[in-house]
Amino acid sequence: MSAQPITLAIIGAGSRGMHAYGKYCLDHPEEIRVVAVADPRDYNRNEMAKQHNIPTENVFTDWRELLSRPKLADAVVISTIETMHKAPAIKAAELGYHILLEKPMAPDVESCKAIVQSAKKHKVILMVCHVLRYAKYFAKIKELVDSGRIGNIVSIQHLEGVGWWHQAHSFVRGNFRNVKESSFMLLAKSCHDMDFINWLIGKKCLRVSSFGDLKHFRPENRPAEAADRCIDCILADDKCPYSAKKFYFDKLNSGEHHWPLAMLITEFTEQALTKALREGPYGRCVYACDNDVVDHQVVAMEYEDRISASFTMCAFTPHGRFTRIFGTKGFIEGKEGTLRILDFTSGQWEEIEMDVSGGHSGGDEGLMQAFIQAVRTGDERYSRTGPDVTLESHLITFAAEQARLEKRVVEMKEFE
């Protein structure tokens, strides 16, 4: 391995850009270092520049400024909201940057295809941040399936428990609450999971159906005594499970001064938080927001070789992912951190406990390690989330949303 770290520009210094990928760079300066940043928000841009000692001439308010300059780094992270992915990704590919692109690739099919085509045309590495493939727990499930230990896959059930508090934070009050401002829920939150299912099965998906809706976080479900803002609400202290006042002040008082609290404030004081809850989007009553994404959805998929799969996304759960894989010789069930395997021949169970520490159960770190290796060597085999496989699982996700909206079974050949 070269003694020189690879260099990185970051477009979008928010929760992911600064606290996931940027933090990895700070923790591993011998592997990778940030040399440029673009973000329109003063605090985020300046904090990123300060943390990484980025020279002033490489600090930009707009990605267009960064990418109008001669190439500044080996690679670029694009971690803006997905509606702003297409243009910088295509421009970065044209300039020869290797690209780490936050998921989802883009909010529509044609933009996803355009990004993939540009990366291939200009022969740059494009890795999409489907971090589950890089987390040891999820990679272990893939290893068990591929080993043949449970025979051939017959069916899969997979659940993403979004968590009641996470739904309220990100998908009712937050940046991903509205389809027009970001993307539909299945793409914004669960394209990880659709990709994970597709990875496990490793065959072509043939057709998709889906059902779901926004059931609970609606104005008609608002209690009569609820206020427009939790900070003023008589229910906020102990009578509402979605109280922003209780949730964020608990984070502040327990010293959890990172995501999600860091989405509201940069000064971790009672005064700053009170102001944010009184004036900002995260202080709104969950029944008085401009959200329109679903809070529950079920997807059914039929694959080649008579394999079926189902995926459920639900807000009204503890936070975490749960998986069941039904094979011809055995059965696997998993809840992040614990796997249980039943061998049909012996009738014996085996339990495996795994370390799931780190961002996305260690997937953030695994992703960065793979990206660094791919960029350093030019070898795309280090990538598990290259353009083709990512586009494939994105198309299944788009098909699922089309099936939900049109109330029909969608054939995947419609997306060819």
C-alpha cells in the first residue's frame, strides 16, 4: 500500500458528509484526507474546513465552484440531498473524479441511468453508499447463504423497523418528509434493504407489487388539545410518544450531542434547543407538518427460479432490521447483532453473536475502507455497490412505488 493517503473533496458537509465520511478521514489520516469542501451553509462549510485544515481557496459555497476548478482530489463524496445528485455526479465523472455517492442515486429513473452512464463512459469508480453490504453482520448473512448451508433460497422476509422516533425526526418533520423535496419513502429510507434482498438472492427480479400509505401522521389524527409546536403543548412532557420537546431535550441532557440532535443545533445548550424547537421545522407537531411520505409499506417480489421475497417498512417499531431466509436445507433468522441458523437435517440451532458497533452496524467504516482500496488500486472488485448492481436494485425500488401508486403488479421488463 502506498504511503500517501488518497485525497477527497466533499460536496455536502451535512450529517453524512461531515459526521460519517469526514469523521472516517479524521480517524484515518494515513489512508485518506479531505482537501476541499462545498456546502452553502456557513457553519457546515466552515466547520468542515476547520476540522480538516482545508485551505481557504478550496472551500466553496457551491459544488459548481468546486467542479469548475482543475481536479483538486483523487475522489469526491457527494452527500447532498438526492435531488441534487445528478449534476455534480456527472460533472465529477467528466473531470475524472472517482465518486462515492450517497444513496439513493437520484429520485428518478432517468437520472440514475444518466449517472451510471457517465461513470462508465469516463471510466471512473462509482460506489453508492448501500452500507449494508459492507457491514459485517449483513455480509455474514450473505456468506451463509452463498455457502449453501441452508440449501437453495426459497423465500425471504425482511423488515426495516424505522422506529417511531426516527420516522418523526426524518420523515415527518425532517428533510425527507416530502416526496417533491427529496424522494418517496421506499427510495429515501429503504433502498438499502431492497438492495440487500437483491444481493442475497443474486438472481433477476421479474415482477413487483406493493401496498402502503400514510396512515397516522395526518391532521385528522391530531389530538384536540395539541399545539402547533411541542414546546407549547400540554401533551409534550409525558402524553405524546412523538414529543419533540421530550425527545430532543433527553438527547441534550444525556450528552448525545450528535445525530439526530445535531440536525437541530450546533451549540448544545438549553437556549439554543428551545429556540430551534420554537422556530425550526423539528419543533412542529407531527400532526401539523407538510409530510406526505408513507409511514408503512409492504413489497412483494418474484424472482427467477421461483423465489419470492417480501419487504416491510414500518414506522411503528423499535429501530432495527429483522430478516428471515427460508432455504431447502435450513433457515436463518436475524436481528441486527444476532443470527440463528437451523439445520433441517440435524434439527440443531446455532446462534452467532456479532459486533454491530459503528455507523450502520460498521457499514460506514467498511464502505470507506472498500472505497479507499478501490481508488488506490483502480480495482472495482473492492466495490460491492458499483453502478450496475446499484441501478438494478434502484429499478426494483422504483417499480415497487409504481406498483403501490397504480395498484397493480409491475413487470421489471417495463424498466429495460
